[in-house]
Amino acid sequence: MPVILMTETDVEQWLTGSAQEALELQKPAPDNAVVIVEPKKACPYRKLHPHWREGGDQVGLASMTAFLSLVLHVVVSPFETRARLEAEI
């Protein structure tokens, strides 16, 4: 059961009290304590550009994937095992 700390006394009991005192805070909330509100409308600036949804930027995606692969290879290559390095020769 969730714990809703509604007063300063509840907060102090939760932070400084024993486990038994903390468990005593688990009780149903009063009916008027929890209010369901209507969700806010999304920010208009957080919408994706329609072109991105279409997947029309395949060249950009391919080049970014290639670049990230290169960076990963450069970072990981110093840690290759001796056996793998000898196998490449």
C-alpha cells in the first residue's frame, strides 16, 4: 500500500522513526485527499517533425549509424585480445 505523507509529523515519523512506526503510516487516504486531474495538453514544441515520422531521412540514419559504428570500433579496438590480433595477421 502506498504511503502518502500529508503532514509534517508524518514526514518526521517516516524519516526518523522505526520500521514499525513507518509501517503505521500505511493507511488508506481520505476520499478528499486524492484528486484526479485532467492531464495537461502536450507542449506543441515537443512534436516530431512530420518528415521524421515518414522515415524519409534514410541517408541521415545510415550515415549516423556508420559514424557510431566507427566511433565504437575506435573505442573498443585497443582492448582486443592477443589471440584475435594474431589471427588477423
